[in-house]
Amino acid sequence: MTQLDRYVTDVLMRDLVAHDRRPASFLVYLWLAAEQQERKGAVEISYRELAENIGVSKSAAQAGVGWLARRKLISVSKENATAVPRYVVLSPWRGGKRV
């Protein structure tokens, strides 16, 4: 089992939940980070599946992804407009390296 970076719980959680008032964003980040470590690479998942996995609505998952992308905490790509999004979780406090 890989250890969770303390920055995530000591700083990022407070920043996203208390300061930004976006708890779903923190849940999205945490779940994607764990899944990326498990898969040893980028995570391809629909908004519906992401929402089901973290226990929020699809719109909350979409908003969370959008906020994390704006904050440059994840990168999101698609092969085309209707493709399933591909997420890479970033750790800017480590010089932008992947989680």
C-alpha cells in the first residue's frame, strides 16, 4: 500500500474544503489519486462512474473535476468530444510531478 502524501490531508483538504468550499473537489482528487496509484497510470472514467464511486451527484463530480483542472491539480484530456475523460492527478507542491 502506498502512503498518502501528508500535504493532501494537512494542506490541500483544508484549502479545497474550508477555503474554496468545494468538498466534492477534494473527494474527486482523493479518489483519482488512489485510483491512479492502483492502476499505475492515468484514469479513464465517466462522470457518472466517478460520481458513483465517491458518493456524490454527477453534477458535483463534474464541478469538482472542473475546479481541480482550473487549480492545476489534475489534467484532463479526451480523444474527441464524446470520449470518456482521461485524468492525471498532479502534485504541484512536488514540482508538478504525478501523484
